[in-house]
Amino acid sequence: MSVRRRSSATVVITGAAGFLGSHLCECFLKRDWRVLGLDNLLTGTAQNLAHLAGDARFRFMRQDVTTPFFVDVPVDLVLHFACPASPRDYLRHPIHTLKVDSVGTLHTLGLAKAHRARYLLASTSEVYGDPHVHPQPESYWGHVNPIGPRSAYDEAKRFAEALTMAYHRAHRLDARIVRIFNTYGPRMRAGDGRVIPQFITHALSGIPLPVHGDGRQTRSFCFVDDLVEGIYRLATYEGLAGEVFNLGNPEEVTLLELAEIVTSLVGTPPDVVHLALPQDDPTRRQPDIRKAQAGLGWTPTVPLREGLRRTIEWFASVTPAQSSQVSA
């Protein structure tokens, strides 16, 4: 599978100051791309990009993509990754979440169309809702509550996918979609509400880990380095226009099993406290990645325990004030 590349190619990455966006900026810079990072810093933080400030190939622009904007350099690739990603954030900002995946998607698609650039939309496993098919293949249409509290994120991403495919069909835009399953790693914000940073920070502080429901619901967690490699391949490989790919680690664990692994790595007792289950919380979540394995030659390589060890080391190395500010 060939890789699209030209001298001094430029990628625009929205959501660049977020957890995943900042890792993507690093990935493209390491491969000698010029990177223009956009972020309104609603849930992202400039601290995530501070180490890139001295790189002449990187430029940051504070920009809310729900308002019109102009890019003054030629663009080869657009990655639309701007959106509150944790339940705590999108429940706190439901209207902005809907806007960034509708109006923001429209504006970034327009940017790609104007520059005749390739486009990659960051979607999510949440488009599958509380799935009736397991594991979830790209062909599954999902089981989503369109008016529940999670719909601000779930339905926003489903609309963004529809709009992206409309541009692909109507304007022959080379657009691709990645459905991202639970991802974790350094630079997650301690207080963003997602389970891994919650478990790690509680374990490091000697506080019982909060488990919603009975803890038997499952998730599949992918280390950020693995995910970023898959995204880079999807963004740069030729012949994938109009395609949708799941990216995630199919290693499925219950939340109780996850709690046991985290506490064993931290060296604290496996103490948990059970909380009420949020509305529309999925009971099982596991990606079918056969399409990514065949089409991208991609399979996650970092085992859960190893990825958690690296993530725990990162959380332990930053001060509580720093980790509370690190973006989702």
C-alpha cells in the first residue's frame, strides 16, 4: 500500500492541543510533515504542545472551528479531531459538541475541498451505541438513543460521518473515517471522567476506585502509540477514499478486571466503590479490526498491562496540578 507524500507536505490537525491531537502532531512532525494545529482550548491545553514550540515546521492557531476561518498556506491533508471526547466534557458542553461535529465538520470539509486536500474524520465507537452485535464491525449500523444525554456526542459523530460521506460522493473528496475505540496514555487529563485516568489517579492516591454498576461491563483499551500509527496509515495510504475503519485493541476486559490490573501495577489493594450506572452506558464494547488488519496492515502491539504501566509512570511523574490540567 503506497503512502501519499510530497516535499514539505502540510497537515491541518484540529483539536491539536488535546490528548490525541498532540500525539498526532508529534507523529506527523517525526515523519517530516509541516503541521498546522488548531484548537480553541475548551478541553485542550497549550501545555500539551509546549515541547513543539521550537520546531519551525509546527504552527499553532487558536481557533474555534465552529466559526469560519482561513488557512494561508497550501494544505495537503486535513484531520478533524476537534471535539470534547470524554463523557464529563461532552455532557458539560453538549451544544458545542453538536456544533463542532456539524458546523465544524462542514468548515473543515470546506477547507479540504478548497485545497483539494485529503480529509480524515475522527469518529468514535460511540456510533455503535449499546451494541446488539459483538464485536462491532464497520458494517454495523448501531443501537443509539437519539435523545438521551449521550446523544450530544453519539449523534453528533453519526451526523459528521454522514456529512463527510456526502462530500465524498457529491464533490469526489478523498475522505476517510476512523472509528476510535477507547484510547489511553500519557497526557490524559486526570479529571476528565474517563475510566483509566480515574482508576490510576485514585490508585496513586490510595482512594477506592469508582466502578459504575456491577463492573462486569466490558471495554477494549488501545494504547495511544498504537492508535496514532493506525491513524497515520489511514490518513496517508492511497486507495482508501470513502472508507471507514475501526481502530482499537480487541483485547476485551471487564471494568473489575481493569481495576485489578491498575491496583496491582500501582501496588495498592484492589479496593473499589460501586456507583450508579450512567444512562445508556454500553454493556460491551469490542472492535472488529479485521478490515484494518487487511487494509492497513495494522494490529495493536502494546499489551494492556504494558500500556497501563507507561501511563501510570506518566501520571506519577507529573504534579497533581499538572495532571488535572492535561487535556482529554
